[in-house]
Amino acid sequence: MRNLKYKPTSPIEHPLISKEDVAKMRAYYFNEDSSNLKFLLEKRYGWMNNFIKNDDIGVEFGSGTGFSKLFIKCRNFKITDINDYEWLDESGIDVTNSPYQSNSLDFVLVSNLIYTLPIPQLFFKEMERILRPGGVVIIHEVNASWSMRRIVKVRKHEGYDFTYKAFENATTHSHANNSINIAIPRLLFDHKNIFESKVPAFKIVYSGFSEFLILLNSGGLSTQTKFLRLPRFLLKLVNKVDKILIKITPQTFALQRQIVIQKK
């Protein structure tokens, strides 16, 4: 973390949260009155169905709590993680060295995973191997907007470094092994032409931004916070306000982003 622009008080070790914390988050979702959070996750995963057919074959890497299984409408969809949880379809799955056969999947889903990877290029290489031609990687990631950078400074357990060389394969830079760098999605995806020149096997077919007030008032998962519980019609209104603010200036307000890349 020594070269990150914002330096947390102590280094981050992967994974960012423990197995016990993941189990607690899942229990909280199902056992508490978490209507705000459920609305957030419905929106977070629901858009992905626009890029998935019912008979497609796909997996999610780094599923953690496994919430995607509640919202993805596909009968051949498996949720996986490097850790072992009882709700997973498969465990012990490394996103950069998976057991899936070459050209065997129609889609891959990842949510808030890429920014934790020391070498993102290894991820893209593995996606190129396992996806069929025309297959897609559906990505939901943190967005290092002005608002998100302010939140990071308050939470003090993540950092950002916009000088990081996101397309390099080397492991000698500061992010390798133990740093969580929320700038990585912007460095990878902000400029379509650069991404497609550095990762020539893929093209960006969709790019969008999401979540501001709807995330801040969700109550959180990994860091549970106080929130104002709202009925669904007001949550929809807040979501509309978010869309307006994000459309005006995404790199001020958007806390998350949406990317779809397609294998050529």
C-alpha cells in the first residue's frame, strides 16, 4: 500500500473480508428487515439479465454471499468462490486459473472482484480461454468517483492509485500481493480504445454507471451502517434521482459501474 494515494492505517490482506463475515452478511440479508438492501441488490444484478439467455451456460467467480443466484435468470448458472460456503455450486475456484474447459461458457459474471486482483491481465487471459467466441464477461465494479474516494478516506480500509499500470503483467509494482486499489476499474475501462488495444481478444459492448444515494442508504453489507428504511415506492424514487445525478456527472456521484466485454 505504500504507493497508494490514500494510505489506510494498515495493509490489506486478501480476502478483504473473512469467511465468517460473509456468512454473517448472508444471514443478515435473509433474517433482517433489509428491504433497502434487497432493492439495491435487485438493481445491481437485474441489468445483467439483458446479456444472458435462459439456456446459456455461465458462472460467477468470487460469489461470496451468493446473492446473484437470487436475481440471475438462467437455468445453467453456477456460483463459485475460492472459499468454501455451503450455498455455492462450486468452491476452491481461482478466477485466474479455473477448471473450466476452453471455449465452454457463454457468460461469466464478476461483482466487485477485479479491483482486488494484483494482475488483472491474468483475469482477462483466463476469460479469453474459457469463453466461447461471442461470450461475455458481465462486470459490476466499484467506481473511484469523487464521492467514492471521500468514502474510502472515511472507511480507511481501501486505497486508490491512479498511477498504477493496470495492463501490465509484472508483479513488481506496489499493488501486487496485498493491495486493494479501487482505481483499477477506471484505469481499465475509462477509455474504450485503450482497453481494446491492450486486451485485443475483447471489445467493450456496454458501459454504464450506477448507485449513489441508493447505496449510501442501503445499510451496507461488509460495513453495516445506519440507514433510513424506505418503502419500495420511495426507493424507486431515490433510484430515479440517482440516475439523474449520475447522468449529469458520473465521476462525481457514481459509486459503482457496469461493464460488458465480449470475446471476439
